[in-house]
Amino acid sequence: MASKLRTCFMCWNLSGFNCVNHHNGRNRVVRVSFPASCEMRHRATFSSQHKRQQIKPSAEGGLRQNQDEEDDAAEVSLNNDDSVENLNDATAPLAININGAEQAEQLSGRQLEDLLGMIKNAEKNILLLNEARVRSLEDLEKILAEKEALQGEINVLETRLAETDAQIKVANQEKIHVELLEGQLEKLRNELAQKESTEGKYSELHDLQNGGLSDANPLSHNDSIHSLTEELNSLRAENASLKNTIESFKTQLSDTKNNDERLVALEKERSSLESALKDLESKLSISQDDVSKISTLTVEYKDLWDKVENLQSLLDKATKQADQAVIVLQQNQDLRRKVDKLEESLEEANIYKLSSDKLQKYSELMQQKLKLLEDRLQKTDEEINSYVQLYQQSVKEFQDTLDTLKEESKKGNLEEPVEDMPWEFWSQLLLLIDGWKLEKKISVDDASLLREKVWKRDRRIIDTYIACKKQSEQEAISAFLGLLSSATSPGLHVIHIAAEMAPVAKVGGLGDVVSGLGKALQKKGHLVEIVLPKYDCMQYDRVCDLRALDVLIDSYFDRQLYKNKIWVGTVEGLPVYFIEPHHPDKFFWRGEFYGERDDFRRFSFFSRAALEFLLRAGKKPDIIHCHDWQTAFIAPLYWEIFAPKKGLNSARICFTCHNFEYQGTAAASELESCGLESHRLNRKDRMQDNSSHDRVNSVKGGRGLHSTLSVHSKKLIGIINGIDTDAWNPATDAFLPVQYNATDLQGKAENKQALGRNLGLSSTDVRRPLVGCITRLVPQKGVHLIRHAIYLTLELGGQFVLLGSSPVPHIQKEFEGIANHFQNHDHIRLILKYDESLSHAIYAASDMFIIPSIFEPCGLTQMISMRYGAIPIVRKTGGLNDSVFDVDDDTIPSQFRNGFTFVNADEQGLNGALVRAFNLFNNNPEGWKQLVQKDMNIDFSWETSSAQYEELYLKSVARAKAAKGA
């Protein structure tokens, strides 16, 4: 309305004034005109007894209303009866056109008096209209109050809906508990489902909707208009009889102008009220729809609540019966204990009776022997006296000999290694000594000698450490330096530089290899240390005694030096150094281990910083073992910079590629960042990528690089990984609800039931086989076959549990869709993340494990699954083919057959293997049990694998020594 009101103005001239009101694009005119003698008559004295003369309307004069075709016309005139006709509708605009009677006729004083009376009446009419407006606003406030009340009811219903959802969740939890009850509750659930009545729901919903709508009707718009019309009619009747004295002509004319402005304002407010009413009607319609929806949910809630109450009552009855059974069982146990005690007492009585008879006979014999002994004693007294002297001489000689042996034993014990101290103790000592060295509190040579003593597990260093616990650091350093000697090292010094280590920073099998191999080499007597990046997403609670050293190490990158903070701690008994770069790009504070766009820069920086740390710490390792492309930069950095230019030249480099699928490739110029010269290394015989001559490959091997592998085949050796049998041991696994072993498989069945309860799977049929799968969802792992295995397992009557996620967005999205589809299924569950504790539970609960890899360099999953009694179903490729042998393959000796295999990477190949596994599980339980026990007893420890690495290390060191001697 306000936008349509353009302007209101008034023009004055000698003949009168025009008031033009522009409304809705149309002009409504109030014209008041006077003859030329108006001023004179205005000054004249008005006669109160002058008769009123009727003003006849003409083309130029009269009293009338002009308005457009679309508006209702209303005429206002002055007559002999002093009647004034007013507007027929309060919404119609007011327009007045006043003119003289004829051109020659002049207005008399009485006519002016009538005009001013009419104006005053109009003012009163405006006052009444204002009162009507106030009442309309009050009605509007009532409507708003009713709207707020309605909104309050909606909020209450929403609260009830939330409570309904919570109660539904509680009902779902109760459902899980009720499933444990026997057939009685299952039968009840089916009966309740059949008794649901759809017609009843719809009738109740209809009644609720009708009731809600009738209660929510607001004050109708027509009633408001009707009341306004009645009030205006009453005003029209009052205008005809109201006349008062004119106070001042100029004052009244000014009031006329104000009245017009008030009318315009009233019209604006009326339009705004109409629009507000329309908005309220639309909101009311929406709220009524919400009420109908809430009514539907209320009906469903009532039905669910009735079911929950019935289930709760049955559960209470079952609980009471169980309590009574427990009481009876306790009473039986008490009776059994009493019976056992009575039987024991009876047996003791019988034994006592027999023993008393024997004692009597024995006593008689003893008396006889005692008499003989007394006789002999008299004869031997003299002999004893002579022997006493000889004995005293012998005791003296024995004491002298014993003192001599003690001194020799003490010396021998000091030289022998201590075997009864945990590896964490020796690792902490090594970290303590390295900290003193880096903080320049001891020299490099002294640190090397002290490390050798720790390496040898010298007993004297233990005694010194214990004695210095309460002393100051300087006193402790002095005591340790007093132990120095020129002892030689008993084994190799091996430093692993890697991007992963289980369990603190694990993405895949690499982390398991670094920790498992390190612990195995440590047990063989070698000094093993680990260097890792300090990720922000590590499991810091798995690091013992983590602390920062009071030293910063510089490393070169992008033509400048950056600081690195060194942290130390022990993981699985191994000493570990964590490098935290102070680089503005926050290389390892990304919340992820891999998958960043600048991974090439991140890990080339780390490789350079790791070698700078070894140099600064004064370490002289025999072997630097780097893993996968992330630390493959170690080799060129070592041979190009650190060995020839910085003096770090004691080590041989061992590189293990755990998966040639993943290679670090980048533009050759990227090598310049870490200090390597791209023009020297970007050659075919060095680091140039075989598929692109302007790029380098940190691995220089794998897909597309077969020629490189062939040229360097003498340097290559394949070693099957082992598993950490301490971490993966069902007999001691702390993550399992029940521990078990190959001779007692009852615990495996209990773990299966526990996992089913945890994941919400059905446990009504304990003989239903469970297929597990723990993997990264990447094409290498055969994701299309994993997807097929889910549906095939369901068709064969089994259960399937998947644990894992994908770094590939479309694969992750696809499996999220599958997970949502089976979200509440009784036999399928997908957990699209990695959970260490849940992985242990899945291995222990699974009967079979599916590993359909397209290629697999080694693989640990099949080894862990067999360790936990889950039979592997694998594709014959890589390490899977080297460790899993089909139970139906007659060409393999029976003692080595341990799983099910297939060749082709398609659905038909997987079908054959999985169907054969299900047939053996369902049709031959004893044969399946024997297969499980055989798999659990296979030795997949690091003992054999670490021996192969040890041999590789020793040969490499021997060749280096031979080359130096030549």
C-alpha cells in the first residue's frame, strides 16, 4: 500500500484550492473553489438567521464526489434539511468538490457555516474510524495471540515427537535384549505384527485432523468487514444531525487538510492489516498441515508404546522366572556343597581309622629300632668325637673355596648380558643417552660407548641407573661415564626410517611390518631404532614416556634451513624418534597420514630431516632400512650428500617396497627442494621415471618399470612378512570378550555371539556362518568382488561384516549406499572406517575371511585370520598364493592345505570358492573344526622372516667391509 501511495499535495490560487490524492495510479480530486468576492464575504459578519439556500450541482459547482469507474460512487451534498450523505463504504476514498451556485452567485455567511459544520462532522467521523482501526488492531492482536498459542501446541507436539523417537530407540534396544529370549517372545512379536490395523489408524487420524482444524479457526475476515460496515452506517446517520458553531474559517480550512492526510494514513493501515491477515491465513494453513502430520505420528507412537509395554511386561515375567530359576539353582548348589562336605568328612574319618591301626604297628616297630639305635649310639660316640675334628677342618676349607667361587661368579655375572629386564627399559636407556648427546652434555664417543653397554645389556649399567635415580642429572652423567670401556658390539645397529609404525601410526600392512620386524630383530640381539614423522593424528596414548628433547635440528629445504623438534618415546618396547618439522606448510599436521596433494614434498622433507638427525646425534648405524616410496629418498640423499660430504658413511641402505602399486612420482625439479640435483638424477639409469622423461620416480620399480627390476635383479630378494604373534594372539588378546586357543574353540563361538550383539546382527542361528572382510576399499583389493561377496553370502544363508574405508570418493560413496541399504538388516553390516579393537573382534568372530585381491605383494590379513581360526578365501596371486593352499588341491600335501582359492578375478571364480567353503562348513562340522585347528597352529611369526632380513643385513655389511679391505 505504501509503495502505491505516491504523493499528496495541495495547490492554492485566487479561485480556491485543489487537493489531489494519487492512489493506486488514479487521481482522486477534492476541489474547493471560491468566486472573486470571496475575501470580502469572508470578512463580513455572518447572520445566524439567514436562511440556508440549497446549492444546486452544476457543471462547475455543487457538492459531489469524483472517482474512477472501478470505485463505488458516493455523493455528499448540503440541503434544506441540513442532511449530509456520507460514504457507503469505509474503504472508499473521500472526495469533496465545492463550488459556487452560479457564476454570478456569491457564498453567504450561512453557507460557509454549513460548510464548516460539515467539515467538523467529517473530523468526528475520522475519529470514529480511528476507534474502529483500534478495534481492528485489537482483533489482530487476538489473532496473533491465537497464533502463538497454536505455535506453542506445535512445539509441544514436536517435543512429544522427539520423546517418541527416543522411546523408539529404547524400544529398539529392548528388541535386542528380547531376541535373547526363547521362542515365546519371538512368537509374541509375530502376533503383534499381525494385529496392526491400518483402518483404525486412518480413522483416528481423520478425527484428530477434524478436531484440530475446528479448534484452530481464527477470527474470520468477513466478521471484521461486517463490523466496520455497521459502524460506518451509524456514522452516516449521525452526520445528518450534528451541527455546531464555526470558530474560525482559516483554522477549519487548515483542519480539512489534516483530515485528508489522516484518511490516507488510515487507508495505508487498512491495506497493511489485510496483507497481515492473508499471511496469518497462509501460516495457519501450514500449521494445520503440520498438526495433521503430528497427529499421524502420535497414532504411530501410541501403537509402538503399546507394543513396548507388552514386551516390557513379558520381559518382566521372564526376568522373574529367571530370578526364581537362579534362586533354585543357588539352593541346589548349596545342597551340593553340603553333600560334598559330608562326603569329604566321611572319607577323612575312614582314612583316620586306617591310619590309627597302622600307627600302632609302626610304633611297636619304632620302639624296637630305637632300642637298637641306643646300643649303636653308645658304640659310635667315640667315633663321632674323632670325626668332629675332621669336620671342623673341612668346614674351614669349604668356606675358603666358597668365597673364591663367589668372587669368580660376581665377575662372570658382570660380563654376561642381563636377560630378565624388559625391552622398554633398554629402549629408555638408549633414548636417555641420545638425549644427553643431542643436548651436548656428553661427547659423541662417550655416547657411542654407553650405547654399546646398553646394547650388550651390561648389568653394571642397570646398577648405575638404579643408584642414580635420586641423584641430579649431572651426577648421573658422571656415574655413567665411569662405566666406559672398549667393549665391542654384539650385533648390528639397525635404524628403520618409515612413514608408519603400528600401533601409533598405522594405515596398512607397512605399520605392522616395521613394528613386528623391529621387535623380532631386537630379540635376536640387534640394536633397533625407529624414526617416524610426528603426525598430529597419531595414537599418542600408545607411546610410552613421550617427551621432547631440548634441541632443534636444522634441515635444508627450498634453499633455506628449517628447524625440527625431536621427540622420543618407546613403542612396543622399541626406541622411537619422532621428527616435528617447523615448516609453515605444517607438513604433518593435516589430520591424515597420506593422500595430500604435496605428499612428494612432505616426505622428501622428512627423509632429509631424518638423515640430519642421525648425523647430529652421532649415530653410526650398520643398516639404514627405509620403506616404500615415502622414505625412498633416503638412498639418493645418503649417497649423493651425506656419505661423501658430511661423513655419515657407516651404513648400508636396505629398501623394502611393500607394494609397487604406490610410487612417488613428480616433476624432476621437485628433487631440488630437498637438495638433490635433478640434472644428475633425472637419467634413465638413476631416478628418471620410465613412462615420462620429465618426471622422477622415488621407487624406480614396479608398474611400467620392469626393465629397471631386470637390470638390478641381483639386488632384489623377496621375503614373506610375518605377523606380530604377541599382538595377534587369541589366547591373550585384550580386545576380545573371551580368549581362546586351538584346543578350546568355545571362546570363538562366544566372540561370534558378542560381535553379533554389538553390531545388531541376528543370533538366533549360531550355526549360520559369518564371513569377515577387513581391507582398504581400493581397486587393488577387488572391490567389485567384495561387493558381490556381500550379496552371495546372503543368498547362501550366511552373515557378512565389512570393516574398512576408501580414499577413492566414488568407491566410498558406493559402499555408503550399500551400508545404508543394509543398515537394519539382520545379517549384513558395513562399518566404513578403521577401528583397531573392532578388527580384533571381527577376526575372532568370523568363520571365513574373504580376500579377493587383484594383486597382493604379500598380505597379512590371511595370516591373521588363520591365527584366529577364520578360514581364508583368497584369489591366487602374490603373497596370497604363497601362503594359502586350497583344501581340494590334490597336488598339495594335505598338511599344507589351509583355505579356499580361486584363479579368475570374476564373480564365477569367487562363487566356486565361497560355495565350497559353505558346503564344508554346513555338511562336515568335524572336518571344518580340524581345518580351523590346523590353521591356528601354523607359525606365521617373524622368526623365519626376521632371520632372512638378518642374513641380508649381514651379507650387505660383509660386502662393504670386503670392499674397504680391497
